[in-house]
Amino acid sequence: MKTYKIAAIPADGIGPEVIAAGLQALEALARRDGGFELDVTEFDWGSERYKRTGALMPEDGKEQLKNFDAIFFGAVGAPDVPDHVTLWGLRLPICQGFDQYANVRPTRILPGITSPLAGVGPDDLDWVIVRENSEGEYSGVGGRAHRGQAEEVATEVSIFTRVGVERIMRYAFKLAQSRPRKFLTVVTKSNAQRHGMVMWDEIAAEVAKDFPDVTWDKMLVDAMTVRMVKDPASLDTIVATNLHADILSDLAGALAGSLGVAPTGNIDPERRNPSMFEPIHGSAFDITGKGIANPVATFWTASQMLEHLGEMDAAKRLMRAVDKVCSDGVLTPDVGGTATTKDVTEAVCQAIRGENI
Ligand code: NAD
Ligand code: MN
């Protein structure tokens, strides 16, 4: 039997609540399938550790993670720690340190969940957003001069490399090719940003030649937000920069009903390093400890993790269980229901154990 070593980093806010739910569902799947086991190690990294020790993760954190098969991550961020400290202290060092350059964000409207878009149902919105996850606007390059003075200047430099853009473009075309519609939309802002973004457009056209069966088009990111709202059925696979896709995928999550159902995989396609799976949402201080965090995003990302590990049957079974529970109306308040995290988790585990799932 295969045993997968999973590093769980629940971190802050509702992170521990949804990761506990996700682990319960994974355990139910492992037991039901009998084909694999999970060996889970939990790490107490996050804002509490930062307040205690001055660092969100230990200095050798990457070393500690490198021999795991996958990382299962909750959310990071606390009301009394600046957001740039938490983000750059934990999530980004892992993503960038392990060169998880493809951030993959599937979005569809789950049965039983209502989109805020009138008349838009499950058949009208089924996207995968591919976010460049290693460079671009989040390269961390820049600085501040004359801090606090009237003449202060700050720079936030976007770095785009040919290697970085080409590999994400190739990943996106390949993913588009694997989906029934074989259709990719390349998002940039190449009218205003005339260097890196124009290079994106050029590289898209070059890579497209290797995928003659994929149809593709281009959008400017501002117009893209309109198209997502007005004509969601016209989109399928989408590729965009680190910043643009960050924003578009929050919108996508909201259009699919709630941030609480939006998953993401930070993937190293070459499998040199462990990949990391997490819900898109943050630590949601407003609902922390209330027992009402929606665990669906975490179930979905657990399914992405199983797929990455090669456990296709378990991955599909988990999503069938989630679909069933949502269509049965077992929903948390963010998607219009009255169920708790525990209710949804128990219903999903029960569905996993059921005969017909
Ligand atoms: P957020 O995603 O935490 O919350 C936004 C809104 O969505 C809140 O009203 C929240 O209650 C709701 N929400 C989010 N997840 C939910 C779920 N599973 N179930 C039900 N409702 C849910 O974003 P924010 O409020 O902008 O940020 C809070 C903190 O999280 C900040 O410190 C921010 O930096 C951090 N953050 C971390 C990550 C990450 O770890 N990847 C991502 C985004 C934000
Ligand atoms: Mn984000």
C-alpha cells in the first residue's frame, strides 16, 4: 500500500478549522479506498509562532518540508501582524522556495450553490485559472527612499523572464488541451504595460504554434473582469500574471458563490519539490472560532492534492461527495445555508463512506 507523507500547515484564523475538516475527509477516503495511507505531520507555523519567536517558520523550514509528498496549507494572516509580514514570512517562501510556479485555480458553480449572476448555473461557468506563481508583480523587488518624508519614492518592480513566462504559458496550453473545449484565454495589460506584458503576448503566440488543436484568444485584464461577469460561458482555461490572476480568481470565487468554495494548487509541474494545496481564502477573522467556515474549498483542494499524488479515483470520489452534499443543501452561511463546518464535514465523510459515491 502507498503511504503519502503530508505536511499540514493549518496556520491562522479559520485555517486550523478547515484543515481539520479536510484531513477528516482525506482519512475517510483512505479508509474507504484502502489503496493508500496518509502519514500527516502537523506544523505549528504561523502568526502565533511569529509573535512568540519573531519568525513564522523556522530558518530550516524548507529543509523540513522538502521530503514530503505534498503540503496541505490553511491560511495565514492575523489582525495584529502586518499582512506583508505574514505573506512573505510563510506562504511566499514556500511557493517561491519550491518553485511552485503554476498556481491552478479551478472554478465552477457547484450544484445547490447559487451564483450572484442571475440565470448563471453550473453549465455556464466552468473555468480553470492558471496563475503565474514565481515572478511578475510579486518578485519582491523594490524599495523605499526617503521613508516618511514628503519626497518619499517607492518602487515595486515587476519582473518577467522569458523562461518564467514560457513555462507557465506551456502549462496553460497543455491544461487547456486536456479539457473538452480546448480553449485558452491569455490575459495581460499589454496596452499600458508595454514591456513585460508585450513579451507575454509574443510568447503566447509562439507557444500556441505547438498546440494547434487549442483555440486561444487575448484579453486585457480590465475588460476580462467584464467578460467574466457578462459572458462567463465564453471562457474555459485562463492564464494570467501573478497579480492579475490573484485578483481575477477572487472574482471567480465570488461568481461561483463564495470565496469559501474556491481551491488552489501551487504546483511544481516538474515534481522536483513538494507542491502545496490550499483554499484561496484567507484567515477570515470575522468568522474565526464560530464553527461556520465553509470547508468546501479545502475539500476541493484536497481533491487537487490527491490528483497530483496520482490517486485519481479518490480525488473524483471526494468531488462527487462534495457535489452531493451541496446539492442536498448542506451549506454554510456564506453560501446561504445554516449548516456548520462540522455538519458539512460529517455529511461529506458520510457520503464518502456511502455505496454510490
Ligand atoms: P478572507 O479570505 O480571509 O475573507 C474575506 C471574506 O470572505 C470574509 O468576510 C470571510 O468571512 C469570507 N470567507 C473567507 N473564507 C471563508 C470560508 N471558508 N467560509 C466562509 N466565509 C469565508 O480575506 P481578508 O479578510 O481580506 O483577509 C484576512 C486575512 O487573511 C488577512 O490577514 C490576509 O492577509 C489573509 N489572507 C491570507 C491568504 C492566504 O493565506 N493564502 C489569502 C488571502 C488573505
Ligand atoms: Mn489572493
